[in-house]
Amino acid sequence: MSISAYARGSLTGLSACLLLVCSACATRTPTAAATGAPQVGGAPLPVLRREDVLWLERVTFGLDSTTVADYQRLGRERFLAAQLHAVDRPLPAPIAATIAAMEVTHIDSQATLADVAARNKALGALPEGADRELARKTLGDHGNELAYEAIRRDLLRAVYSESQLQEQMIWFWLNHFSVYQHKANVRWVIGDYEERAIRPHALGSFKDLVLATLEHPAMLQYLDNQQNAAGHVNENYARELMELHTLGVGGGYSQGDVQQLALVLTGVGINTGEPPRLKPELRPLYRRHGAFEFNPARHDFSAKILFGVPVRGQGFAEVENAVALIVAQPTCARFIARELATYFVSDNPPPALVARMARTFQQSNGDIAAVLHTLFTAREFDASLGGKFKDPMRFVVSSVRFAYDGRAISNVKPMLNWLNSLGEAPYGRQTPDGYPMTELNWASSGQLSRRFEIARAIGSGNAGLFDAEQGTTAGAAGFPQLSNRLYFEAVEPFLLAKTRDALGRANSQQEWNTFLLSSPEFSYE
Amino acid sequence: MNRRHLLQALGAAALGGGQIGRLYAAPTSGPRFLLVFLRGGYDSTNLLIPYSSSYYYEARPNIAVPRPDTASSTGALALDADWALAPAVRDTIGALYLQKQAAFVPFVGTEDLTRSHFETQDSIELGQPLSGSRNYRSGFLGRLADTLAGSRPAASIAFTDAMPLAFAGTSTVPNLSLKNVGKPAFDERQARILSDMYGGHHLEGAVTNGLELRHDVAQEFADEMRAANRDAINTKGFELEAERMAMLMRDKYRIGFIDVGGWDTHVGEGAAQGSLPTNLASLGRGLQTFSQTLGSAWQDTVVVVLSEFGRTFRENGNRGTDHGHGTVYWVLGGAIKGGVIAGEQQVVSRATLFQDRDYPVLNDYRGVLGGLFRSLWGMSSAQSAAVFPQRAPVDLKLV
């Protein structure tokens, strides 16, 4: 018998039968009825094979019953098409209602930053003292609250959205175009950054995505380009735009190109107040939407040369041309293909696969969904299944998806605490390179023992996931039942002997949960 | 449960690789080495100030640190006729310098010209020749630990949340941040079950080491935590980490690594005061605490503080500095021949800037570190070559 007596004791009669059937099977050839597979309209759904489970774990943030049923109903090909193209599917009603009630859902950067500026100004006018301190604290708390709402919304979508691949891609791009919430006023606008710069383009055109991040006040503040002006050049963003966002280091640009691109980017900044007074000849070149502003009076109009191509001084059109030039470089296609393959396929993605993805990138003008289609249908992808170590985000989200299987949590603070503790705080990467995506960076001895501690926190109680967000009302008590139907359908049949043995030595359901979430099978996908 | 019991409890796993015991083989003698990596490219020009260069004051109209003034006990500290030390570390690192327990190596760095933080940090931590393909599974501290393991065990540790690339290639080196240390989550039986679950898995060593170290450190600091409740003086932040590092290195480890972030000062870095001086002051206090906590062990300890590159010699448009090239390393230790500015040097002027932008590299970091290691451990040429292939050690006569 391979499952602990404790887990067996916690099962319902039906599941217990199923357990007996399964664990008695030497090979995986039970009938659908015997596995208890969900049935639609009376027709049995196909039995999950190990490669189906691993495939699903990789394409999504982890298994839950809805995703599994979707996959069984649609088959792999149609499931993938839906994930790539049918985005923004409706969320479960309680989650949708929670998000609709958030302040961050109803504001934009322009209004927010204008409000912050006004309140800061009013603050400055107050005499030193308790009132001023209170106003300062109120303002700071509001900014923190907005940042928290943005993170809360991200995590709820990651756990509950049926558009699982879209949510993974949003995480991927937020990490690729990483911003740090604790710099300048970035925390006020990360919700808008995710919603308006990243989300609309996550499976769309890469060039549009680059331009959307380039114009967003979160990025403009984070990498200092709002301060980049003719005569006061700051090359921080210009460098990272090429090194981290598009071409990769060694992607064929020189220090000279960095300096030239910095000049191209002069005048690209933020304005939440009155437009500047401009000379008549400059007025047609002025651009503004939302908090983004291109101010030609701050632009360096000298002639530039980028990658050997002359760029005539002409204002913001230079920026658009430069971005078009950059994303059309073969090195850009290769760099983005490799980044995607590192996240979705392997820490060392097969060069042939990267080359095919890069070709798709170039042939489709940087169509992200097309590149991902090449990736997910590649034989190299199938061959890689089960070998990718989950980064903390994948670990935490897949744990909650698995443990609560669609049941709506009311408080994401425990999830945020777990991510912080595992070293992958959302919008918390101080450096612009984003979090690493490889096992080498997440599976050191210190990180593994920390992960087991988090596994224990998840497995031993509800950890406050069902508490009210505001106040101290305790929600439902108890711990998750990980030995659920999903477990017997998609996890138990494929457990390794050593894991079965460990589970069998558990003294309680909580301990059993802890071991399962700590197991190699749950750490890899 | 004491450490011996835990070791016994984990014994089954340890037997497999025969590596676990080595971790805890407390060395009885031999040098200690701590590498402090300042991530972000700290502005070394405002740490070791080239005050005899008028061009320094021209190039940094808003952020130059004022010339040292012998009448002042709070300004920059003149180290010689050309160089002065930032006021922010005057009382800490400056004091060590005056006791000949600190030295600086200017114009040091890598051949890496990408001026990318991440690329250059990687090249330094790997410590491999730039020509040829990189092996991301072989960092220079890992090679150092392995090289020394042959004759004298060199117990190593990274005081970081993630394993730094510098230790890549050694499966036996544990990592643990000392920012927060608390009770371990698992008892002996649970730790054994978790280790067993990974038996034969490639993560087995890391799983077992992690559980063991967590337990060990909690025990090490149990006294500290008890004392902290009564002690009115409460060290915080990097100082507290440095104090804990010193306790572990005094008793258990010979090679340590820590990184400190927050040095990428593109905007408003400050001159004598401001964000950079605040960071430097905290670092200086931490290293002073480290030296004091080590006690007599400070005599056989060497600390090197380094960063991926220096910054632009001129201030940028935002009273900050952008990515540069050559930088300044610090060498500290109770018995070093300090109180000097070491290595190849040149006059600081506009004409001598590299690419009219930043400091040149006159001292290759692999040669400098290799020289220190050779003197510290009395390494053979073969051992030196194993740590830094294709780069001969350079003896700066500091150790």
C-alpha cells in the first residue's frame, strides 16, 4: 500500500475505492470509470497520462480541476489554441467581484500621479508638525495600498483565470520588463503598468509591447529616462532597453550605440500637469497621452547613428524608428526566443528550437503567440517535460491552485509573504534584470530548506487565506485536503517510490501535505 | 537535539556523497577569507578620492567630495598626497587604514567592456578567461574551495539567500542569509524523511545540507537571541549580519561570501553626504563590527570588497554617475601590510581616462585575487592556475 494510513483515513468512500483500485494497478491501464474521471454528458473523458499532466503543468500555473477538465474535453491542440488566442476569459464571480471593487481597477497613471503631486505640494505647504506627518503617512499608506491591490489582482488572476497561459505570460513580461515598486513613485502605477502596458500585448506584438513599456511612467521612472534630456543625458534606460529588453548583451550593439540611443530618447518623460510652453516650430512635435510626454524642448535633435544606420533628428519618430530597427535585428529574435524557451522549456534550451522560434519571430513580425505556438508544439518541448524546476511564483501559485482547487480565497497576503520569503517578491526586484528563471538560482541548499518551510505553512493550515482582507475576522479554519480527487487522478499514479515512502511515514494529514508539496514531483514540472 | 544528533539523523543521506561531514569539519587553523561583493557598480571615485586631481573637481561640480582639511576631523581623510578616503567611512575603514589593517587597490577590474552590471558580475564571479566560452558551473570561489580541500579543508559558506555564481560547481557549499535567523521548522524525524525523499536525486546534497545548516545556525544564535532581549544596544541591518558572519567564520568557516546591493547611483548620489555616503557608512560600520567580533581570529582573516566596475569619472546630467570601467578594491585584515594604496597606478587627469569616460584597468582582478590567495594559503602554481586559469598571480605584498 503506497499511501499513508492517515491519508487513506481521510478519504470518502468513493475515493477510498478508487485508491484501492489504483494502488493495486501495476500498470496504468484502468478504465475511465475505474479512475473516476469526470464525465460530461455521460461520455467518459480520456484518462490522463503522465505526459498530459506534465504538459498541462508547464503550460499553466499548475493543475486544478477546471483546467484538467478543459484539457480532457478539448484535447491538447484545441486547448493550446484557446490558451493562445481566447484571452481574458471571465473569472469566477467572487474573484471578479473582488477585483471590480478594487481602487486600482478604476484609476490610471495620469490621474494618480497628478493627485500624488498635488498632495505632495499641499504637504509641503503645511508647517512642520504632527499634521504634516499624518498627511505624509496617509499619502504613503495610500501608495502602498495601491501597490498591494495590484499584486493582489495579479495573484488572484494567476490562481483563478482560465486564461492560464496569458497569466503566465504577463508574469513573464513583467519580469522581463521588470520595474521596482520602491523606487520614486513606481508603486502608484504598477497596477496601470500591468493592466495597460503589459496585459494587452502579452500574447501580441513584441514591438507594441516594447513601445508600451517605453512610454509607461513606471519604466520612465524606474530607469531614469524621465530625467534624460538634451545636455543632461542619462543613459540608464537606453542601455537596459538593448541589453535586457531586446537584444541581450553581446547582441551587436556598442557603447557608442548606447550613447546614441540615449540621445534618441532625450525628452521622453512624464508630465501630469500643464503642457510646456513651446516655440511654435516645436509644437507639432509634442506628444502626450496619459502621463507620458515627449517634450521636443528637452530633445537632442542632432543627427545620430544607430547600428551604423543614420537617424535624422526629428523628435519622437526617432524613438519609434529606433525601436523598429532594434526589434528587427536577428539578435532580438534570437534573444527573445531564448528567454521564452528558458522559461518554458529548459534552463539550457535546445539551440535548434531557439532557432526555429527566432525564425517564427522574424516571419511573423514578432508575434508572440506565433512564437509560443512553435515552442509548445515542438518535440523538444515534449522531451523537456518534468525537468523544469519551479521558480517560487510557479511553486506558490501551483500549490494554492492544487490545494484549494477553485475555491475562492479571500486574502492573498499569505501568498505574498511566501513569495517574499522565497526571494521572488512581486515588483520587488531592485535590479532591472528581473528574477532568474533557472534551477541554479532557486535550488540552493538555503532556498530548498526555505521552500520546505513554506510547504509546511501551506500544508498545515489555511494560513489566513480565508481571512477577510480588512480586519481580523478569521475565516474557515483547518488545513487543505491535498489527498483530493485531483490528487488521485493526476498526481498519485505518477509518484516515485521514495515519495510514496515519505508520505507513508507522515504522522498527520498536515505532515502528509507538507511532504507532498516538498516532493521532487511537486518541485518540478 | 544537538548537532551531532542531527548529523547522525541525517547520516544515511550523508554517507552517499561523503560530503556532508566536510561541511562541518571545523578547521583548527589556517586563514579565513571573506568576499564582499558590492552589486551595482559602486562609485569608487567618491570612496577613494583623487583629491590631487583638479580634473576631479571640474568633472564633478555637484558631487565632488571636498578636499581633505587637516583641521577637520569629519571631512575626507587624506591617505597620502593624492588620495583621500570618503568621510562616510573615516571612523571605520579609515581607522583600520591608520592601523595598517586596510589597503586600497585602484585601477582594478576586468577586461569585460560590456559595462553591463549582470554580464560583468558574472565574469568576475566565474573568474574565467574572457576568451572562450563560459562555464556557468564553475565559479572562482568554488574552484578555490575545491583546490584547498585537497590538503586542508576549507569550509565555505555563502551568506546569501541564493547561491552566488562565485561558488558554482561545488555541490557542498551551503548558503543561508543571516538577516533573520529563527528556530528551524523541522524536527529530526521530519528532516530525515525529507532527506530520504530526495535520496539519489541530484538535489540530495543541497536538501540535506540546507536542513542541517538551518538547524546548526539556529543553535549558534540561540545565545545571541537570548542576549538580545536584555541588551540595550541592538545592531541592525548589515552590521547585525556582519556580526553573525563573524561568529560563524570564527568558529566554523574559512571562506565566506556576501553581497550588498544598492550601489547603482545614476541619480543624486550625494557628495560628502547623501545616498552613496549613507550606504558606505553602513558598509564601513558592518566591516568594523566584523573585525571586532572575530577577535583574535581577525589576525588570520582577509576581507576583499569589490564591485563589478567603477562609474563614469564625470557626473551625469542628474548629479549621479553612469556605468564605468576600472574601480577600487578594498583589502582588510588584522595582519595585512595595510596603510597603502597598492598596485599599478597613474595620474588621474582627463588625458588618462579610459575612452575619455572612466578609470582604466591597470590591475587585472584575477591576478590581484590570485596573488592574495597564493600568499594566504601558500598555494602552488598548479593550485593558482586551477583557481584562475591563464592568469598568473600578482603579488601586491599586502599579505
